[in-house]
Amino acid sequence: MLLREDRKTVEKLFKQFEKAGEDTHAEKRKIADQVIDELTTHTWIEEKIFYPAVREAAPDTKDHVLESIEEHHVVRWMLSELKDLDAADERFDAKMSVLMENVRHHVEEEKEWFPDVRKAMGA
């Protein structure tokens, strides 16, 4: 599934960011830009295609879908701030760290209700 591959790609980027050294601003900027691109595409696909299909096929997941959309809102807001933030800014690493925590939490929550989605929609 495309969305699952997106998540693996983003997690790989997160790990690269976490392993990057203290003063590797250019490398961190490059990784952050890739994360921004990946998450922007991923959230768009989920919100415009996947979530509407889920709500139709598995109406009992409505609350999960709505919460996920709100989590996406927070992620997009953080991405917009990261996009224009200098990687040497003292808040850059902290902002990336909070973004990673939010995205990882979102993925874990989705894993909890995706079995219901699979049951309703098939693999």
C-alpha cells in the first residue's frame, strides 16, 4: 500500500535526522525538506482520497478519521514553520523533534483502527 510505504520513507528520514550530528545544519535542512515534501503529499492523499473512502466503507471509524484530520492540521502548521526556519535556528531541532513525536503518535493511532478499515474495505 502506498500510504504504508510513505510512512516507512518518513520514518527513515526521521532516523537520519536523529543520527545527524549537532552542527550538520545543511544535512538537517535537506532531510527536513524531504520530510516536508513526503508529509505534504501523504496528508493530501489521506485527506482527499483515503479518509473519505474510509468514512463511507466503515462509518464507525468516523471519530478516528476526524481526529486524524485534526492531527494533520497540526502537522501542516509545523511543516509551514519548518519550511521557512533556518536549520541553524536554536528552535529547529526542537521543532523537528515535536513534529516527529506527533507523526509517530499519529501512525500508532492509525495502526489501532486500521484493522477495522481493512475488514470493511479489504486489503
